Amino acid sequence: MENKSSAAAQAFDSALKQSGLEARYRRDVVSDWSRVSDRVDYLPVKYSGTSIDYDSSYWIGNRADFTDVSLLIYYDKQPAAIWPLSVMGGESIAFGSCGGMLLPPVFDQRLALRSVKKVIAGCLDFADFFCRENGVPAWESRESFSAKSGLGEWHLQAMQRGAEATLRHDIFVDLSMDIAAIKNRFRKSYKSLITSGKQHFNVGVLGAEGNTEIWQEFRALHLAAAGRATRSEESWDLQYLTLLKGEIFLVHLKDHGDRMVGGALFHVTRDEGYYSVGAYDRNLFDKPIGHVIQHEAIEELKRRGVRWYFIGGRPFPAEPPALSDKQKAIVLFQNGFATHTFPRLILKRSLDSAVADLAES
């Protein structure tokens, strides 16, 4: 008997036909996906092929009923947009991107606005049809940061169809700023902590040159910190290959006895850096290991010419769900490095919505 995500993945072809979208699966047109990625105005990490592959490996390695169905969308027979998509099975179907909320497509910046509007209408038709056909009562979308002001077509058309918007926040570092200006935005206490940390530990950055010994040290530290294997062997191997491609780097700290005490991986595209995973010696939580790693990551991203560093979400006290003390501490720590806070709008489209769709020409 077929599992639910496999059956849902098969239903994609029917949904595509109903929507009128001209699209192919990313796995079949990898080179075209890369070409469109190079032509978008801003490429978030979650849209990079290596990040999508890693997320797939992560979910499957953790025995999730996961299928990557990311689509390359064509317009007038030319590659026009990339759209990360996934389905997960279980008691009910989860439809989204990379195992999380649905992301909107991003477009080749040469495509005319009128054409973009038509494609987005087709994408929304597809999302609605697929969810209805597979018993998904609603889809939720997290709009991607694009370094632009104003609301995009995805937001406007989804709202026109009856979606509801909820405000949340994300924090970033603007890497176009002078490094001195960025450091001046750090929380005041961090400056002395970073100086102290660099005196206690040796800082290194591992990039495309690779080093299997350092990589294995980081894996061992991650295992010790977690207390169990939380990742598949395949996902680790995939990340190391991504590191060799220059799309991930590892910031690591060693004590003066050459023992690794902390490390963190950062995914990177031409435009965005993103904290992926970290591991720290639990016996040294009172030391500023994380402060030094974040500082070094920002400097490395500056060296690479990346535009923005996406640190993460910035929840506030009135927003559900309530944070644990540990989560509050993490938010406080991360916010101390940010130069900017941006709104993030979560769109929820209920398929039983009574709101009439009002198409615009």
C-alpha cells in the first residue's frame, strides 16, 4: 500500500495540469534551476539546490515520510522561476517547502511584471487545487526576505483570495555596512566577551579547501553535545560535499590543547548567509564560544561579499507559543548581533474560505 506522501507526490501531475503551470521537477532540470538561481534579484539559502538536497536528506534520514517536489517554472517555454516544494505524510498530508511552511516562487528578474502576475496566479491555483484534492484544509506561507520594500505579488494575490496575514519578525545583519559599523551595533557587553574569547580559544574557518580531520572533530563534538545521533550519515556526507563546493563553511574554536570546543555551520548563497547547525562543549557554557563564532561568521560573510546574514526569527512576549527560558536566552543572544529587524508575514489560506476570489487584470 502506498504511503500518503508518495500518493500525494503522484497527485502533483494532476494539480499541475489543472493549474495550467508549465513546470518540471527540479531533480530533472538541475542545470536550469542553477541558471535561474543566478538570475534572481535575491537568492535566499532555502532556494539553493544544495540546501534543498540537505533538507531532503535530513528528513528522510530521520525516517520522515518526505518527498521533495520542487518545481522549476517556465513561462513562454523559458525557465522563469524556482519554487521549493515538499510533501510529508503521516496522519495527514503536510504541504510546504523543505519540510516547513510554503515558500513563494522567486523569479528571473528579467521577467516582466505582467508575466510574474500570471505565473503567481497559476502557482496559487496549483496550491489550492492540490490541497483540496489531498484533504489539506489550509496552507501556510512564509514570505521570503528579498531586500526590497513593499509587498510582492504573492502576498497581494493570496490576500485577494482570502488569506489571513500574521505578523512575525526576523533579524539580519546588513553586510553592506562597514565592519566597524556592524560591530558598533553589537550589544555593548559583546565586545569584551569577543575579545576575551579570542584570548582563550583559537578561531578557524574551514571552507572549500576541506579537511576531513577537522570535519570529523566537529561531528564528534555534535554527537557529544546532543547525547545521541540526530543526523543520518548521508546528511553529514552531503554537507561535507557542499562545503567543498563553497556553499557551506565551518567556524570552529579550539582550546590551547588543540581540542575543538565549539563549531557552527553556515549555509551561504551569493546573497545570504544562514546559521545551520552548531555544537558546543557543554562544560564551557559560561565561556563566550558562541559570541566568537558569530563574530567570525560575520567577518567571513563580509569577506565573501554576501549581502545579508539571516540570523533567525525574533519572537516577542505576546506572540504564541510562549517561549521556554532556554529559548528566551537564545533569542536574547542572537538579537545582540542584529543590525536590522524586518517584518515577516505568515499567510494562511483556508480552503473553505467564503471570501470570493477577485481577479485583477
